[in-house]
Amino acid sequence: MGENYDIIIVGGGPAGLSAAYSAEKNGAEKILILERDREAGGILQQCIHNGFGLHHFKQELTGPGYAHRCYESIKNKKSIEILVDTMVLEIRPDKTVLAVNPEKGLMELKAGTIILTMGCRERTRGAIRIPGYRPAGIYTAGAAQRMVNMEGYLPGKKIVILGSGDIGLIMARRMSLEGCKVQAVLEICPFSNGLTRNIVQCLQDYDIPLYLSHTITRIQGKDRISGITAAKVDEHMQVIAGSEFDIDCDTLLLSVGLIPENELSRGAGIAIHPLTNGPIVDQHRETNLPGIFAAGNVVHVHDLVDFVSEEAEIAGKYAALEVRKQTKEPLKDIEVVPANGIRTCVPQHLRLGAEGETVRLFMRVRQPMRKVKLEIRSGGKILLTKPLPVAKPSEMIAVDLPAEKVAGLAEKLEVGIKEGA
Ligand SMILES: Cc1cc2nc3c(=O)[nH]c(=O)nc-3n(C[C@H](O)[C@H](O)[C@H](O)COP(=O)(O)OP(=O)(O)OC[C@H]3O[C@@H](n4cnc5c(N)ncnc54)[C@H](O)[C@@H]3O)c2cc1C
């Protein structure tokens, strides 16, 4: 049997680093971060553009700049150890962690509590089943981002991007800045799936056309991609016959969604939510397995890393309190249910004691709406309303439910959205 730790954190991205910072602040004495990459920082290492940290650090940073700030906050703490080049292979409900590292070999480690911060991965061509040949030149936008920003290679010169998620939009701008011609961004939904600021700053500022309600019906080229066939889709996302047209390209980038990285969680028996694809968590980010917490993109895909840090600090705090046996037995379990217009809400339930505590809820709407009102209800009573000028599926909504309202909860919490603010 290997060494014992207070807390083992799986994944050294911004969530893992922020969780360690908060766990140490809350009294954990022996914390280990396990990271499979050659350095900590997670996916932010390849996001060299700015726009990070405005909420959390009150300063505009690049991705690596943000990761560095997270790293700086823990690097001199004696109680925190980071092992890089270390892949976690298995976690068990008894809080044993199996990991492998080129120097230490296979390690079996034991923890008081575990925090899962493995982030997410990108959906690939196979997941969306685009017909056609399988030539070279098709990459996920994130793979191309790493190639260009970290390895110094260009994947091609004439680019088409499928999907208008933020990574695709950011890559449209990056490829233009690198001297490539971005022919088009195609999006199957009738609305963009990226932040408004990215549509303006990455597409409109560079005159890159965005085709909404369009998809790819064919990939051309046998050895190397030479073009794609695009087509319009109807409201059921079915291709409209006769609307096809061709676009030349030597590279296709896919930005068609992120999938929380939960193979380890599933293996341990952690309950996964079918819509967020992440563990079902309470307000402290504890999963259904006692002492196993989760935070960041592994729980639900975030659009702003600032919220990732905030969530990870909650998980870090309660993982530390649990190790020190300072958490109280909950007296009630209140379900949080998405109602009209809301697709997902995290946390999915609240485990509450006698005293109330402020709870921050993170939500995503089903479709874009203007001038709406967010409404939180319980037992037929409205607890909170918040007018929103715009609500979009790509922009996560965060709202705080004050402690005095949480204290009195007896029935499930319903979170919905209504037109007319
Ligand atoms: C390609 C891409 C580009 C993005 N660009 C932006 C952007 O421009 N702006 C923005 O705000 N957000 C962006 N995001 C979202 C971004 O992921 C989050 O904002 C934030 O980085 C999430 O932090 P995290 O710590 O939860 O996950 P990550 O940053 O993904 O960190 C997870 C870490 O866990 C490690 N890990 C996973 N599994 C294991 C294992 N089994 N063993 C050991 N280590 C493991 C990974 O190597 C990684 O370092 C992007 C995401 C992706 C995938």
C-alpha cells in the first residue's frame, strides 16, 4: 500500500489548482495533485488569447497567465505536492487511487477525500458521423489550437470550421492571424453556440462568414481533404435537399462540443447526470460517493474559467472540512429541478443542515431568449426572480440564493425562465 494523503486531486488544471488552494486554506495538511500532462495548468496552457480572469482575479489575463496565477497561489505551500506526467488509472469508492508515473511506476495511494478535476475532451468526427472519405486534414479545434499555439505547426492554409462553439471561434481568429484563409464557420443550430463577444471579436472583426442552420454533408478528397459540401438544415436539423454547395479547403476544424472526462468517475460508481454528462453533485460538489468531490469542466462544461475556480474552491473547502470531520450531518436533501426553459442546473441537489447557507446555482437555457425573468420557486412560492436582458444556451447563468431562503426550504427547488422581464 502506498502513501496516505488528506486529499488527492485528480487533474492539475485551473479546477485542480484552485481546489488545492482552497483545501489548504481550510486546514488540509497533505494534498497531492496528480496531472497526466508534462506541467500543470490544464487546457489553459494552449489558450494564448486574452479574456480570462476578469471576475476571479479582477484582471484580464491570457490562458497561461491565468494558469500561472493559480499555480503561484500554491507553489510555495509545503502541504501541496504536484506530480506531473502521472496518469490516474482508477479511483475506488474506498478512496484508493491507482496512478502511473515514469519514475515511480504504478502507485496505489490512499486519500481521506478525493477531488475530481479531470476537465473535458472534445467531440470528434466519429461522434457526429460526417459522411465521406477519411482523408488527412481533419482536426478538432482544440488539437489544432495545441499544434499552433504550443508546438508551432500550422495544420493547413484554407480552413473551414464546423461548429460555432467558443474554441472554433477563437481558432477562426487565430488561423486568420497566422495568415490562413478561413472560408466559413458552419453551425447546425439557428443560433451560435459561442459567447457574443467571441462572435464579434473573432468572426465579424475578420469578415469570416457564419452560416447558421448549416451542416456538412460530405467530405471531399481521398488522401488530403480538398473541400466539403455544406447544406442548409430545417427546424428539425434535417438537410434540405437541393440546398447543397461546395467550399474548398485543405483543413477542417471541428468545434462540436465538449464531453466531461468521466471514465474514472463511472468506474468508481459515481452517478452521472444524463444532460450535464458530469457527476451529480450537491452544493458542496460532493458526489453520491461520500468523500469524493468534483469541480470544473468534469462536472459541467463552463464557458468562463473564473467560474471553474469558484466551483473548485467550494469543493476544496468542503473536502478539507470533511477530512477534518468538521462537516455536519445533513438533515434534509432538497432536489433542484430545471423547469420551463432551463436545460441544466448545477448543483442537482442540496444537502442542508439546520443553518442556511448561500447557494450559487449555475444554469443553462434551452434556447436563446430576450427580455426574460429567471424564477426560483419552492412549494408553490417564488423565492427569487432575476430579470435578464438576454439568455443564451452558450452563456451560463449564475445566481445566488441567499442563506435565509435556503434555510427554510422544505420542498424541491424549481428553476425556470419566463418571457417578459
Ligand atoms: C480545447 C479547449 C479550449 C478551451 N478554450 C477556452 C477558452 O478559450 N476560454 C475559456 O474560458 N475556456 C476555454 N475552455 C474551457 C476550459 O476547459 C475551462 O475554462 C477550464 O480550463 C476548465 O478547467 P478544468 O481544470 O476543469 O479542466 P482542464 O483545464 O481541462 O484541466 C483538466 C486537467 O486534468 C488532467 N487529467 C484528466 N484526466 C486525468 C487523469 N486520468 N490523470 C491525471 N490527470 C488527468 C488533464 O490533463 C488536465 O490538465 C477550453 C476547453 C478546451 C477543451
